[in-house]
Amino acid sequence: MFFLNTLKQLREAGILGINRRNIDFIQKYNRRKYFPNVDSKLKSKLLAQQVGIPVPELYYVIESYFQIKNIHEVLSKYASFVIKPEHGSGGKGIIVLNQKDGKFFKLSGEEVGLEKIKEHLGNTLSGLYSLGGQPDRAFVEYKVDFDPQHSNLSFQGTPDLRIIILKGQPVMSMMRLPTQQSGNKANLHQGAVGVGIDLETGMTTFAIQGSSLIEYHPDTKAKLSGIKINEWEKIITYAEKCYEVFKLGYMGVDLVLDEKLGPLLLEANARPGLSIQIANQCGMLKRIKDLNLTY
Amino acid sequence: MKNKFLIVPYLLFAIAIGMLAYRHFVLKAEFLPVITNDTWKLEVTVDAEELASNKVIKLNIPSTLSKARIIQEGYSQTVQGMTVYESNGIRTLVWSNRGVENSIPEKAFNYSVVLQQGTSGIEIPSNLSQLSVDLVADFPDYQPELLTKYIREIKQAKKNVALELGECFAKSKCLESNTGITKSISIRKKAILLVNVLRQNNFKAAIARGFYPEKPTKDTNFIYWVRAEKEQKTYNVFLDSEISNGQQVLFWDFLDELNQISNPVNMHYSMLPDENYNFLKPQKEVLHSKFFDLISLHDLPASVQVVYRVMLLIPLGALIVAFTRIIIGVSAFGTFMSVLVALSFNQVGLKVGLSLLLIMIVAGLIFRGLMSKMRLLSVARISCTLIFVIMSIAVISKISWNFNLVEGFSATLFPIIVISMIIERMSIMIEEAGIKPTIKNLINTIIMSSIIHLIMTTKIVQYWSFSFWEMHIVIMGLLMLIGRYNGYRLSELFRFRNLVNK
């Protein structure tokens, strides 16, 4: 009975499951030839800039092992930076570093040796973090300083905003907050907190960690509901614009709110996860219906 | 119907069901497997590669003295020079490349025979030469006087020397106290020693070589025992407690002859229960059905059949994987990793397979952990893990051989690349996501592999996948339907349960 009852309840609540997402959304709206637009973070950056969506500044691209040898000279120019794999997924292979006197430190303050950075770059190039394990490129970019108004929402890492866009229309959104458990990453599977956001007002609604509802950030103890996200209209506008540039009918757009530069596009995802429904305490199909959208 | 192409799976079902019905109702093919232990197909292939010229190969083949009935027999050869002669009821196949000057093709010859009730029935030839074994060199601890004393005791107790010695040799303690041999020795070596001792005691004795009939084999897994004869009574002396309880083995060869021919020659044996014969027994004319000839895989050589019997189980494994992923929502390492692991379980058995897999993964993770300190690039690192896994398997095979653990040394089908990738993925996952989800994924992989293995090893599944291989059209149709399933996965009922309860 549990199965039948739950099945009925999920249907009634308009919850979107993985199979339906794959068949009725991803396969239907996302043509394979446009996947590289979002699978390559470098290409996404370039495309976004062309239509005026701001992105974190690109510092350097590492394509060959030879470039790793002299990476110290490149990295020493910046007080802080982020190293990312071009085709990474789920936050894998991303490291955020501060630099002082030629030495490198994680956000936690732990020193990271140059050899360790070189090894990380080598692993990235050989495809350890890339989708499908293909050889990859690594790039160094501007490190976002999160809007200080919301600084108590995150433990060390940078929170990001995920907006689901269906045929150019925002459907659902949430903020992902790094925690100690998630290893400072905004990855819900690793224990980051997901906070639902009301699309109209930009106010936070519910918060979850795993599949449990929570009220306060587990590390900073900040209250998570009823917070107004700054520059919300801009954020929504940029997310909507992503549809015309990436040409994917169903995608997750990830943005961050920088202290100085405002909303910046980090990346888009052609296969966005479904936990956003729990964070918003609302089924995706129900939301689509409420917004009078068709699929 | 939203998608007009969805008619395809139903068409596939119709085609397959039509073929099955035709085979069952018209060609009278049995839907249930017939017990096949009484009919066996044996093949011997001799590779000619690196075969010296002027070579003569002799091979004892089943004879008229055999209790086994020869149903079919066939030879093929690439160089003319084969003959079969019979002497004292023993048939011998002789092949020679004498006088052939051109390069010899890959296969020298192939001999195949289908036997019914083929058990230990072949007589021992009367003119066996003494084994040329230097017992002192081979068994340095051997103390003949201890054994002589023991044999005297057996004779005084009026017991059968051959059987008593066999029972004693099977137990290492008894072997040690009555021969002085302290080192663990293989069954084959025990057999060599026993044959020599029995011959010294006026027995006609020879080493026999055979197979476990219930386990179709290819190239390996011989078991050795001793056949002894005295005063017109024949004894099968098994030196392995596992096969002493009347388990049937097919009698094939004598060590003397084997030594003469096998050392310089690459000779492959393969043996299979011959379902073909039983499968079609009621309707022999079906053999001549063109349709059956076209689709039946039973006519293929036994060694090729072995490959297809394994290969044709894979689609079912793929169906199970698709079902558990799409309908249940189980996450495991790699898409088809569980199927490959299950195939290796099929080869070595579940218990041994699981132990080997876990030993290999734990050892591999430790090795991988040590290597991570060297900070190698990933391609080189994975390659090192791969070599480590291959060498571990070789070590396990060698140890198993020395201790007569049959399952262990045949672990060569273990999917080495898959295991290396599991080790690499696990190691990264432990670092990124922690030990808990990694172990969970490993447990899921093992459970899925075990379930697939258990299903694959069911007699009826094996029978259908090979004999009615048009069933794979049905599997393809089912996969197409599963591939269009857009309902909830079972795991999602739990994942979203709290959301709807609120």
C-alpha cells in the first residue's frame, strides 16, 4: 500500500522524476548538438559574454602539460583565483585559492603546495574530472567574493543560485549554500543546503539539507527563510537570456552574486538535478502547470 | 500512442514469438532443457604454430572398449597425414607433418567426438612403459622405507593397497607420516608418486585425466586421478576428497602418452554437454531442417559454443541492469560493470568470485592509496593499478594451483580493466564523497552482480539464451519499452516521500 499511496501522492503533487525529466524534458528540448554550449565552461563563458551576460573574468587556460611547468608565474599575479576543469560536473575538480607572497592557501587557511596544484592540473588535463573521462583543459578565473549582505549564509565557500529555465521561462529557483559537511562546495549531494526562492519576489522560502527541512544554517546558524536576494530581477533576466544563447529548452542556470560585480553567470547545466523541488516544497510539474506553461 | 516508433518493440515481440512457436510446434524443439549429463561433445585441437617439421603426434581417442558410445566422430586436418589405428582395443590417432616442406597452417588438426554415457570406461593399455620420473629429484623429502613399511601393514590387514594409499595420499598428515613428504604437493604430483609406487607393487597403473562433467570447460580444469588394475579388477583412485564420492568424470587420456605429445605441442581440449543431441533427439529429421540449420548455434565447434554460451547471457544481464537502474533506481559503479563482474562469478562461483573481488579491491585500494603519495598523472596511475590487478590475479592463480583450489586458478576471466576502474572510481569517490556513499555503491554493485550471476547460472536461462537465441529480440523489445518508461523510480518514492507527506 505504501508504494501505491506514495505513487499517487507524488503524481498529485506534480513531482518530476528522473525518468520523466530525461524523456519528456531533456530528450525533448535539449538537442545533443547544443550540449557543448553548456558542457564546456569556456564556451559557455564566451557565448554568455556575446549577449552581455556578465561572467567571472577568465585569467588563463591550460591546455598542455608543458604549461603546468611555469604555472607559478601565472598564479602569482593574482591574490585569489579559482581553478576549474573545462568539462567538470558536480563541482568536481574545482579548487579556490588565495595567494600571498607566492604561497597558496585554501579558503580554510590550509597551505597548498605548488606540487599539489601541478598534480591537480595534470589530473584535470588527463580527464579525471571531466564528463566521460575525456582529456580536458583547465582554466583559472576570477574568484567571486560573495555579497557581504548574505555572508552569514555560507560556511567558507561561495553560495550559488540555480534557476531552472523551461523554453526561456524561469520555472523554479534555489540558492545552494556550502556547509562544513559539503567541504565548502555548493553541492547538495555532498551536504550543502538548498534554499527555495520565490520567483516573483526573490525571497527565500524553505531550506533543506539532504531531504530534511531545516530552518537555520547548520554552521553559521543564520535563519534561512524570508531573505530577499539582492538584484533578483537582474538575476532572472540573465537566466532567461541563457535560453537564446545556449539554445537548450530545459536547463539549470547557475549564477553567483559578487560583492562588486553583481550577478555573474557561472555555468549552465543540461541535466539539472531534481532536489530543487524539495527545496521549494513544490513539484516541478505542478509549478509548470501553475505558470500556464506547456511541455 | 504518442510516439509512433513505439510499435517497434511490439513488432519484435511478434517476430520472436512467431519463431519460437514455429520451432516448438513444427520443429518440436523442447522448451525445457533435457538433462544432458549423458551426452558430451569433446574436441581436441592442435595448433601447428611453431611445430617442428617431421613431427608425429599420437593421441588416444575413445575406443570400442569404452563403455561410452560414440555417437558422432569427426576429424579435420590442414595437412594430409592423419590416420587412426587400433591395437589391443586402444584406438590411437596419429598425425604427422613428415615430408611437408611448406609452412604449416595455424591448425594442425581438429578431432571431435560426441559420446553418450561417457564415464570412466576406457581400459588401461597393457603395454604402458614405466614413467620416467626421478622420484628423489621430484620429491626430495621422500623416504621409500616409510612407505614400504606402510604398504606391508596394508597388505597384512588384507586391504586394497591402491585404495588405501589413495585415501592416505589425499590427507596431508597421512602422506607426511608414511612418505616423509612435508611440502604440500599438487594432486597431479601425488598421482605421479602413487602410479610409481603401485607399479612397483605389480599394479597396472596410470594417471588418468578428466573433467567435471557438470562444468563445461575450455582448455583448463583437468582433474587427475589414478587408474589401477590388478587381477582383472580396476580401481579409480581419487586423490581429491571432492570427487571421491562417485562423481563422474570423463576418462580421456594417460599421462605417458600425454607426455609424449603435449609438451612440444599446443593442444587444446574443450568439452561441453551436447544439448544438440538431446535437444533434437525426439525428432531427428529436424536436423535436416534448413531453417534450423540456419539459426542453430549447436553446430558450431564446442570451443566456439563456449564463447557464445557466455556472450548470449550478456543481453539478459543488460536487461537486469536497465531494470534496476530505470525502474528501481539503484546506483552502482559503471553501467555494465555488474554484468562483467557477474560473468566472472559464473566462471569461478559466487563464493570464490566474491572473495577474489573483495581481496582484489581492498589490495588495489591500498596500492592506489600508496601511489597517490607519488602524485602520478592519472593515465599512468590507472595503468599501474591495472598491472597490480593482473599480477594479483596471477599470484592468486599460482597459489590456488599449488593448493589445488580449482576455482582460484581459473580466475583469468576476471574483468581486470573493470576492477582497475572500480578501484580508481572508489578511491576518488572516497576522497570526494566519503566512505559511506562509496561503500553503498560497492554493495549495490556486488548485490547486482550476484543477482545477475544467480539468474545467469539458472539452467533454464542458459538453455534458452543459447538454444532459443531469438529470445534476445524479446529482450531488445523489453529494453525499448523500459527505455520509454517515464514513471517514478522506486527509489524516488522514498526520496520524495517527505515532500508529499507534508
